Amino acid sequence: MLINYLYPAYVRGQAYLLAHNGTAAATEFQKLLDHRGIVLNFVTGSVAHLQIGRAYAMAGDTAKARAAYKDFLTLWKDADSDIPILKQAKGEYTRLQ
């Protein structure tokens, strides 16, 4: 399955976030966003928008971070509002304003 080829990029992005390297994390998450046709139906595809937003925020690029958070929130606009990752993303987005 093709998603298996992109999952390592997601994991590397997560590792870079944990290491506080936002620039490297953004590079990894961008790989998923560049292949939307492959990851469209997988949670990593939509969550990559959130993670790249976090990476941009960590790197100090608030404009790109806000845009990425907005993309994530748009994708999840019809989701149950009690989902923890959605609640957390909304809070992070608000703090970026």
C-alpha cells in the first residue's frame, strides 16, 4: 500500500517536533501534503495539516502556522467537537491569533 511509503515521513515529523526542530518537522509533514491523493482517506493526511501548523509555529512562522491550522479546522469542521485533538487544535489556533 502506498501510504506505507509516507508513514515514515509522518513519524520523522513527529520526532522532529519532539526535538523542537520545527523547520525539519515542516519538511517531513509537507511530504504528506504533497501527496494528498495517496493520504486523502487516512488520518495522517488530515492531521498532517495540524502537525505542519505546529511545526511552523515552533519555527516562528505564524502566518504559515495559522494557514495550516485553518486548513486542519476546515477539514474537521463537521467532526464531533469533543474530539480531544480537535479541541486542542482550536486552542492552539486561538493562541496564534
